Amino acid sequence: MKIVFFGDSLTWGQYGGNFVDVVAQLLPDHTIINEGIGGDTVVNLYQRYETVIDTHQPDALFVMVGGNDAASYSMPATQIYYRSSKKVAGGIVSPDLFERTYRNLLTELQLNHIITFMGLTPTEYNPTLKATKRQYNQIAQNVASSLNIAVLDLETPFTTDSIPDREPVNLKFIQDIGYRVSSGWDDFEAERAKYGYTHTFDGMHLMPSAAQKMGTLIAEFLTKNL
């Protein structure tokens, strides 16, 4: 079976751990394709889903998105990035826009007879982003349930109980990602320890060990549901 993973930088996996590679190793009888793009919101996924379908002709698609959507809504300093680089109107994916666009995306995938799954992602950056991401995960869960789409909760296994009230995400945070990726930076453990994270090194992107755990959970989920 040909399975496409469709999402943002967590799916892309080139900044931190790569759970899609883990899934590919654990499910060798399936063709696993990575269609994650850093910075993508659900708006961006909706804009490119037809190209992904036409290119790969997948049997199944695992969608996981929402971190950037939640950041755009709760971290105002990021909105210039989502407006200019990701072409999101106003730079904000509001809860209403998130729900409407996610529903449209999932409906289109079903109309194309693609087996569709959803993953709900965690964050541990600060309490504001965590609360907003939880809100967006609940919206996604509700939409999926209404369409009878199986959902894998990846928020709960990676929940951090106590999160410091760190400064809001800003444009420099996003720009540092691009610089680090282009320079080959990979000092994840030192960064994690410096800022006191658990399963990520910057509050959002996975440590390699966390990606291994996430990939294992996803492989088990797919094996059960395919």
C-alpha cells in the first residue's frame, strides 16, 4: 500500500527527529512517502493536496497539521511570516478557518477514495501555545469524528505537565530554523537541556528519541487500522 504523510515540519522531519523514516523502517511492506513542508498550515495543505494526489496516487494519507495554525493565532509576532512566506490571508489561521479548511480537505480526500487518517500533535513551548494547540486538536478531532476518520492522539503521550511561561514565539525563532537547517546544525540535546524541554529541543520540534517513539505509535496505529 502507498501511504503519504501530509503535514508541516514535524512530518518533514529535517529539523530534529524524523518519525516518517521510522514508520518506513517498521512497515517495509508499504511504500511510505513524506509530503511534509516546514511552516505549512492547514490552508497550505488544502492548496496543495491535489498536486500530492496527482503525483503519488496514494492508497492512504496520514494528515497531521495544526502547530503553525495555533502559533499564527496565539503568537502575533509570527503573523508576518505566515502572511508573507506562507501566503495565509492576514497571517492568521483562526479557529473557524482551521475547522472549515480542515473539513474541506478531509472531505476532498474522501471524495478521491483515499483512506484518510489524522494525527494530533503536541507542543511544550509555553502554556499559551499549549492551550491553543489543544483547542485546535479538539477542533480537528471533532471534524474527523464527523467524517468517520480514525484519529491517533499524539498529544497525550508527549504531554509535559509543567511548562514555563516562555516569551512568545517571534520572527527570529522562525528565521533561526531556516538558518540552522541550511547550516546543518544538529546539536539537539544541548538545546533541549539548555531550555529545559523534554521531548523537543525548542518546544515544537522532536528530539530523535521522541521521533522514534512517535513513529512506533503511528506504525502500530496504521497496522491496526489498515
